Amino acid sequence: MANDNHNEVTTLRAQAALLGVPLDGSQAAALLQLLDELAQWNRAYNLTAVEARAQMITHHLLDSLAASADLQGERIADLGTGAGFPGLPLAVVHPQRQFTLIDGTAKKIRFVTHAVRVLGLSNVQALHQRVEALANAAPFDTLLARALTSLPALAQLALPLARAGTRLIAYKGQRPDAEIAALPAPWRVLEVRAVKVPGLAAERCLVVLEAAPPGTAI
């Protein structure tokens, strides 16, 4: 069993490196422990439709880590985090940043809170809230969303949590050109980057937006 664990850690570190994300052994072990906890909870609470271990690594861990290099600033919010993705894996590899994971489904936030405790993540706050209810929160440096809503709707939803210079990172499948064309001000596109997630055959891309200062041409 110990050898199997070692092999899984080694494989995860190699796959993350292909995404440009260096993991040390303790970080890889923590990420795999997160999946252990998720699998256990999933049997009782149906938190995710992804159940096979290899798929969980690809769809939850590696896909989440794809945006690691795009984070900016200290305060990061994951909008509609679900069972903690992408926020929890990113918090493991960025201990110097503070993460707020937000979701309106109680059982999912209960799991996130449990995972934070088990993994000893002092840099994560879990909030059982609808994103719309946080309009008066202090603005964040980076906002994340994976499979939450369309890009124009996400941009509107995120705006109360942003300031000039805030970055919004949306995880998408195929490049969403029609959605990009419909983006509202003050958001402007910094980058649309195709991502090859190891083990994931489906097309993936990251759309990185920035809230422009008032009066700036979009």
C-alpha cells in the first residue's frame, strides 16, 4: 500500500509539472488526501459525479491547478466552488495566499470545511452563501469560476467583488468566442489560453479577464 501511495504521489507530481506547477511531496500527498476525503463523503452525500480515482485526479486536481500561474495578489475567491474545486487544490500549492471558497449548497460547504480542517489549511475560508449576497464584501485580487455560468453572466456576478485591476479567471471547454464578444464593461480580455490537462481528452481553455479602470477602452 505504501508503495502504491508513493507511486501515486510521483505520478501526480509529474503530471502537475506538465502544467507548469511544481509540487513537493507533501503538497502532492495533501492533494491525494483531499481525494480520499471526497470519495468517502461522496458515498453519502453525492458531491460529485466523478468517482473513478484516475478521473478525480484529472478532472478535480489537475484541471484545478491549470490556472495556478494566472493567480495574482493575496486575496482569491472561488465563486461556486462546489466541493472545493478549483479553490482547495490551488490553496494547497499557494499557502501564502488567502482563499475564500463560496457556494450556496450547504452539504458542499460542509465538505469544504471538513477538508480544510483535515488538511490543516489555515489560508482557506469557506462561506455558505450565494455569490450575489456578497455584494458588500471587500474586493478580491483574483476571482475564479469553474463551470458556474456563461461568461457574460459570470462577469456581471463577479463585478461587485472586483475593483480596477481585479482578475477574473474562467475555466471553459472550447474557446467561447460568442460569450467573449458579449462581455460587459469594465471587463477586458487579458488572455484566452488553451490548456492541455494530462489525462483529459476534452478541450479546455482558460479565459483571463481584468476589470479595467473607469474610462479605459475595453
